[in-house]
Amino acid sequence: MTLIKDVTIPLGRPVFIPKDGNITMENLEIESSGDYLVIERDDHFIIKNDECCRSIQVKISTRD
């Protein structure tokens, strides 16, 4: 497992993850302290805080 990002996402804010190499939706692994939304675009993923009233801690990694 390769760690891509370990970040706190404020309420209603997104984090952008570029699609480098072989990163796909299937091998993306996300650990979170709350609700989140993942949106896939052509060249990046968007991970958005979907909690109603707090920031969340998110660890984004890839499966080997």
C-alpha cells in the first residue's frame, strides 16, 4: 500500500488527487473519520467532505 495523502478536509471542501500512473477507482483506498464523496474525472479524483458540520481526517492510499 502506497500512501498518497494524509489530510484534514474542512467542511464542504474538496481535495484533488491527480491520476498518476495506474491509479484507478478500484485500487484507491480511503480511510476517513466521516462521510465523504468521491468523484472521478478524466485526469483526477475529487474527494469532498460530505459531513454536515465538521472537518474530517482522510488517508488516501493505493492498493498494490
